[in-house]
Amino acid sequence: MKNVLHILVSLVFLINSSCKAQQLVQTTADVPKLKTNEQQFINKPLKKLLDEIKPEIKIAYGNIGDPSYFSFRFIDPEEIKRRPLGSSLGLYVYVKEPLEWSFEKREKGKEYQWTKEDVEKYGNLTVIRIKVIGKD
């Protein structure tokens, strides 16, 4: 009886760990999936979308227009300079609420770096549109 219980517990643990969902975006080539699955993120917090992105966001900035949006890039600034204009992959996430984004208030030399603090500050903003441009 003890062995049966051990096997049952082990089996439940194994099934539970293998059923955990993978992130939607495993590589930068998967970024267009965010647009394809846009309805999963509309009217949801930005952090829900960010949780689905595995590749590191290397450049980010907020545009305080109407509507406000974030621009995310997955390559270093030096790499962007080497590529033809408009050819690098870009993810634009439009949000309902106005942004409080000021380059002057960001850490010097890291104005374009997306941080954990940014996720905390902006993570609850409501996604209203997703746009993907360029190629990986």
C-alpha cells in the first residue's frame, strides 16, 4: 500500500511538472505570435504579455503620446546601428493609460534599458494594441 501511494504521488508530481505551459515567445522569431494571439492580451495587464516573452528585451522606451506605447527591441544598440533603417524586429505595445516616461529621470547610461523596476511600475497598464515590425 505504501508503494502504491509513493507511485501515485510521484505520478501526480510528474504530470503536474510536465503540464506547465511554455512561454509563447521562446526566440525572437516567435515575436509575431504576440500579434497573432493579440486577443489574449487585449484589456489585460502589460505584465501578462511580458511574462510570455523569454528573449531579453535589450532596448525599450515609452512614448507618451495618445495612445501611449512602449517600443521593445531584442538587439543591442550597436547592432541596430549596423542594420538598415527599419529592418530590426520591433514590438510596439500600446496601453490605455498615459505613461509617465522621462529619459531625464532614468539612470544615466541606461535610459533605454528595460528593468525589473519598469515591470513593477508599468506592469499593470492595460494593453490595447500590439504591433510587430521588421524581421529578426
